[in-house]
Amino acid sequence: MGILRKLILKEWFKFFAGSVIALFLLVSVANLISGFLRGNVTATEVMINHFIEIPGYLNKIFPVSCLMASLFSINKLKTRSELTAIFAAGYSRKNYIIDLIFASLIVTIVQFMMTSYISPFFKSQRENLISESTHKFSNLKSQGLRSSTIGSGKMWYRSDDYFIAFTNYNQIKKELYNVTLYKLSADSYLEEIQAMQKVYWEKGIWIGKNVIKLDGLNLKSFPKAEENKENIINLYETPEELRQIEADITILNIVKLWKYIEQLKTSGININEYMVLFYDKFANSIICIIFAILASVSVFNPNRRSSSFGKNIAAVFFFTILYWLVYSYLIELGNNSKVPPIAATFTVPIAFTIILIVIFSRNRKLAK
């Protein structure tokens, strides 16, 4: 039985590695060509950015590769009549599927580590390796956040003549919370501080609520203090430009991300968008096992040679497109708080799991 298990796993990992390489080359060529066509970056910067994005590419490639590995390895064993021989030797279909679960579990662990730790670490090094990377590779006018939220409890952002610190930016309501604005004079001295409960976007302007203002800090006289329930705040950034806050949140590993979400929760801020990001790390890993098992249902018909290479390719494209279209749409709904975060991330894995339960219940006698 050990020899049969080695044969099954060998074929599976061989096709898995081939699928990863093929899909990675395809994605790499497309992204490198797109990068080289940019007019604001050098070829070296394109290559460095591509290297930084590799874990992110693999996160999308691994689930599809698990599907392809199961499909093509079973098809190969079928065409050489080895699958029939394996079952005739007393190796049950249940054991065969358990072997595929074990193989895909290894991929799932690697996938989770990449999503939770490796990919955030690579992204955190982008600014160190590429000057003004946020501006060059995301086409945003502003320069981005300058510090992590975990240490100080606030995001820090620098514009032309001011610094701004805030707890969180709600993209749906277009609101900044717990805002402190530090204005600089022409000779770069601190001249004004404004502390606000929140700043919200209305009719093309930013309005601060419960504003406490200290003015004349760069003068020799005592600073002037002023309080207003509402006041117009002169911020250069638009709500769309502040969306780049997500770029910094994605550099947090899963532990720091959870701590950040806990901070937002205690402040009473909407955390749905960040919970989607957190749950996605688990859902996107579990789907590797589900895809590997889903493609293995053909073991219940080992003698059918009608499973041609063309049909397998068609099946791969169908499930890949279906998965990414539906999953991406649900993620978008979760980000906009239209569906609960756990529903946005786990609906597709649960749906595929139900399909598997139905298939295996119909073939439970053959699985023994």
C-alpha cells in the first residue's frame, strides 16, 4: 500500500508543480509587460515590484493548481489503466481521497503562511526598495501612510504643509475618526494644531466635528485656543485618495491585523471591511483542499476513458472562472458592508463543500 500511496502522491505533486509553474509564467509575462509599459518606472523597479508581488500571485495560483493536479493526475492514471489496477489491488477510493487531502493540506499550510506572513512582509519592504513606490505603482497622487497603527494607535500621514493623525478612515461614510491636524508654517515650524472627534466629506469639502484649535504656536506670544462644534478643514486629499490606507493594512501580518481590528472595535468603528481581509486568509487557504477533493470525484468511475484532456481543461477553466467571479463579487459586497464578512468569505467554500457532500453520499458504497 505504501508503494501505491507514493505513486498517487508523486503524480499529484508533479502535476501541481507543473501547474504552478505554467500559471506563474503566464501571470508574470502579463504583469511584466504591463510594468514595462509604464512611463514613470524603470525596468529595475518593475522587476523588484514583480518580485514583491510573487506571494500574492501564488495565493491565487495555488487553489487552481490543486484543482488541476487532481484532475490531470487522475486522468493520467486512467489512460494507463493504473487507476483500475490500484483499486483492484484493494486500495479503496476512500484511501485515495485521503491521500489527496493530505497532499492539498500541505499546500493549504503553505498558502496560509504566505497569505498571513510572507506576503505582508514582502509588501512592507516595497517602500525601502523602491522610492515613492505607492505613487508609482498605484497611480495615487498622495504619498501614503508613514507609520503602522499598532504602535501608536493612529495612522500618520504627511502632506505638503501638514501632518495628520487619525484612528481610522471609513471609506463608505467618507469619515476620518479621532483626527489631529498639525499645520506647518512656510519655514516648516509648527504653527497650528487642530484636534477633532471626526472629519467627514460633504459637498466637496472636509468638515470637522467638535474642533479644538491651537493657533500661533510658532509665535512668541501665548497660543490662541478656539473651540467649534463644526468647522471647515482644509485637507488636500479627496476620499478616493485616502483609500490607499488599505495598502498599509495589507502589510500587517495576521496577528497584527487582528490587534488592529480589536482597536477599531473598541472605538465603535465599522470593522466589516477589515474582517473580510482577516477571514479571507483562512477561506483562501481552505479552498485548496476543497478544490483538490472536488476534482477527485472521477475516481468513482475509473474505467471511463471519456475523460479526455480537452474536457479536463474545460473543467479547469469553468471552475476557475466561476470561483473567482463569485468569490470576488462576494468580497466586494463584504467590503461595502452589504453582506456579513463571514458570509462574504466562506459562502463559496461552503457551497463547494455541500456539493462534495452530495456527491460522496451518492457514492458512499463505492468509497469503501
